[in-house]
Amino acid sequence: MAKYSHRIQADRRTVTSRGMYIYGNTVRQAEVMPQRQEEPRKEHKKKKLDRQILKNRRKAMRMNPAYVMFLSIAAVAALVVCVWYLQVRAELTSRTEHITELQQELADAKEENTTRYNVVMDSVNLEEVRDRAINDLGMGYATSDQIIEYQNPVNDYVKQYESIPKSGVLGQTTDK
């Protein structure tokens, strides 16, 4: 029962323009506002003011040809900058996509190389190579008289263009 009475009260509630709630089903009388009394104005001053306003408006509506030219050049410059920016962004996007494609190709090539290397390493049995070299090809281990030791002045690799001298010294420096 309480819900029903609350509902009736909510339906009777209305909102005025001032934001206050009015309860009930009757409309109250509007407040009467006193009217303003206008001061008498001088007509010739109003006409003069109107002429001045019209003159200023006409002057504001006119555009100097130099100003129009400046605005035109500024608009064209802004358009050129926008087009240039869009071209740079498009080029950057295409280069980024190309770099991504190249990185994917590189990753695929590395994976393929690793796979092939592993296949080759798994297929090579060093024991079989040694047996075939000794038994089938007649190869053997080097003897002590076949081994020549030499002193390398620089700890680097050596490309042999001539025979190694008997002394085993390839080059000497005078620095001591």
C-alpha cells in the first residue's frame, strides 16, 4: 500500500523553470514582473550611430587585395606541407613494411641454415671418415719428421704463399 501512495505523489510532482518541485494537481499563478521603463532616446544620435556602425561593417567586409594574396599563399603553403607530410608518412610506412619483410626473410634463412647445418653434422660420422681414410685411401697419421713447427710473430692466421723455411722462423722483428 505504501508503494502505491508514493507512486501517486511522484506522478503529481512537476518541475518549474526555476528547478523547484511543485506538489499537487493545481497550477499556481505566475509572478508578475514590473516592466522596465525605457528612457527616451534621441533619434538623431541613433541615426548617427547606425551610420557609423554600417560604415564600420562595410569597411570590415572589404578585403585588401594584398591580404587576399597573403591568405592564398598561406593556404597553398599549408596544402603543400600537408601533402609533403602525407608522402613522407607513406614512404616511412612502406619502408617499415619492407624492413619487416627483410627481417622475416633473414630469420627464415637463418633457420634454414641452422637446419641444414644440423643435418650435415648429424650425417657425418667422424669414425667412418677415419676408417675410410686409413683403410680405403691409404692415409695415415703424420710422423714426427713430417711435422714442422714454426714461430708465428703475430698471433693471427697465416696464408702460405711459399714454403716454410727450415729454421721455422717466418719473420723477425727488431723490437725487443
